[in-house]
Amino acid sequence: MGLPRLQLGDNQFFAQGCLLQEMINPLVNLSVQISLFTVKSGCETPVDKHFEHEYWIILEGAATLVYEQTLFQIMKDEAFYFLPHATHKIINHTAADIKILSVYWADGKIRDSVL
């Protein structure tokens, strides 16, 4: 038996210059979702807002994070937590791509009330 590995799903472009890859683990049904996304130089994500809690870990690059309409400069090796329903987006005005690992999960009570 080998080491169980998470696999990256197919590339999905969710906005111009923004690439998303969901992690796939066929062995278990995880209560958290994991994705890897890249925002190319000169591009930005749409405003995001959802009922899940979310962690971001910046793997490469730097950019501007707009969190609840406030601007923050973010860079490699930093990590952030987003509350459910908080608005957030990335604006990449740098010369390099930014790569972010996202881990998100729903509080059962919140999910049940939304669904």
C-alpha cells in the first residue's frame, strides 16, 4: 500500500487570468474542501462571499487583498482566516503570479440554514 495522495482536479478558469484546481481525495469524504488557485500578473478575482469559513495560505507571490472593502498587502508565507459571508478578492498588480492554497468548510448549522 502506497502513501495516499491528494490529486489536483482539472484546471478551471473562474475569471480572466484566474485558475482554480480543487483537490480530490477518492479515499475519504473530507469535511473540508481544499483548492489551489493562481491569479496571474495584472489580473483579479471577482468579489467572493460564501457561507463557509476559509483559510488562505500564500504559497508564492504578492498581491492586494480586498477584505470587507479594506485593502491589505499580502505576500508569500502569510496565512489568513475569513469569516463566513465576508467579502474578499485578490488584485494582482505585481509582475509575478500569486498562488494561494485555500481550505474551507461549513459550519453544519450555517449550511443547514442556507440549504
